[in-house]
Amino acid sequence: MKRILMILLLLSLTVPAFADSQKPGKGTKVQPARATWNTGYFQEALVRTGLKELGYNVKKPKELTNPLFYQSLALGDLDYWTNGWFPMHDAQMPKDFYSKGEKVGYVAKSGGLQGYLVSKKEVEKFNIKSLDDFKRPEVKAAFDANGDGKADLTACPAGWACEGVIAHHMEVYGLEDDINLIKAAYSASMADSLARYNSGGPAFFYTWAPNWTIFKFMPGKDVMWINVPEIKPTEAQQSSIERLTATGIEGAVSDPVKLGFVAADIQIVANKKFLAANPAAKEFFRVFNLPLSDINEQNTKMQDGEKSAKDIDRHVKEWIAKNQDKWDGWLAAARNAAM
């Protein structure tokens, strides 16, 4: 009888210890942020779910522009976000940022592709290889929807980082009289482009990956990535010239292809004090990663109308169910880091 009581006593002591090891973040409040572009919502929701499973009390994310996020993180008002694009975002950080913040892991290494895509039918019909081909009268006419004598390019809304790069391209390649930039709300403009393409018309647009656009417009099947005429970096791109050209890109008109935009690493960025106090969270950030195809697929669901918070939560649950072993491995690594 004494032996049974002793065993029960030992079990009563070990169960709480085991429970605590499964929830290393128990009692810790966490304030995340997320970017203003909805193609990053899925990654944020997945990471938030992981931290909750580790016991953290994760608050609703604050939606912020890039510069405001980095300033707020440096001030200690935020703990992390999953939407860092580097080296693109480096110029948007406070000068002393890395004394307060840190990049952790890779949501998608070299996953942030950007560039110009053209419908494959027109690429083949007009032998389009680069932006320079849009100086040709027959090409401009084929892509001129409003009759102004210029090819219409679905570009970036005012204030986006890509807007400045596209403006730079128009100037340095002498395309300002050849290409009309459509700068309206991006999702709506791309929906118009898709409708026109599905009706048999041409497509010419800027986009990035991950994004629903290259799930709806399949590179190599529907559209092709084209070149810029030559590499002429902006001042901000000078330190990343080698990233303006990419190799092995599916659906590109050439290999390598001169995209003219930096291929970015998508990374989690977190407050250093938060990371030091929470090794489980840091390890989860370090091992977390997603295939671009998975992000593109989820982004497409959102574009097709599944964009509510409940929809995104369901997408997260579905993704975890399909990738349970990987997910459990990430959680195990995080728990081990806290021991």
C-alpha cells in the first residue's frame, strides 16, 4: 500500500512538470504584428498558432506598414512579425535597429521573387524577351487597352516599395512614352487583368511571389517572366546586384533571367529581449518554413473569397493536418530549446 501511495505521489509531481514542458510559454504575453499586404496573413496565422500551442498568450496582431513596424519593434512595443523581406526592408529600418531586433530563420529563403510577366501567347507571337520589346509599335498596340498608344502594365499602387523600382525602370530604359502604368488598387487591377486574359486578351503585369497571381497565372503555362534590358540597379539595390538576376525560374523566357528586382529572403523579425527570454519561441521561429506553392495556394483561396479571419484559421488547421509530422517536429524542437 505504501508503495502504491509513493508511485501516486511521484506521478502527481511529474505530471505538472510534463505539462509545463509542453507549454514553455505559459504565462507570457506576446504582441505580434503583421504587414498590410494580405499575402502575408497566412504565415502570420500559422506562427501565431504555433506559439499558442507552446502556451504563449498571443494577442491579436497589429497591422502596420513596414517602417512603423521596425520602429515599434525597436522601441519594445512589439515582439515579432513574419513579414520581413530582405534586403528590401533594410533601408526601412532605424539606423540602430540591429541593437534591438534580429532576423530569425527563413519563412522562404530567396522566396520573394518579383518581376514582370507577359501572357505566353503574346510572348511567342511577338518574340518578347524583355521590357525593351514594348518599344515596338506592334507590341504596344497589342497591349493598349485604352487607346493612348502605350502598352498597359498593371503596376504597383502609390507608396509601395515596388512603385519606385518600376519608375526607375521606366526612366533608365527609356520606356515612359511606351508603357502606361496602372497604379490602382492592386488586387482589383489584377482581377481585371485576369478577366481580360480569360476572355482571350493579353496580360502584362508586375507581381511578386508568394502571391495568388502566379497560382491563377501559371508561369510557363499562362505567362512568362521576362527580362529587363540590362541590369541598372537603383541606389538601394547597389549592394544586392547579384540578386537582380535569377536562375532556375520556372516559366522564364531565359535562364538566367534579369528580373530587375531583388529576390528577397522572407524572414521573421523579432525583438532581441523577447528572443533571449523565450528560447522556445526563438527556436520555433528558426525552424518554421513554408514552400512557396503552399503560400500561393492559400493566397488564391483568399482571392477567391475565403478571406475572413475564420477562413484563414481554417486554412491554418487544414495545412497543419496535411503537414502534421513537420508541425509536431517544429513544436518538439521549440520545447527542447526551452529545457
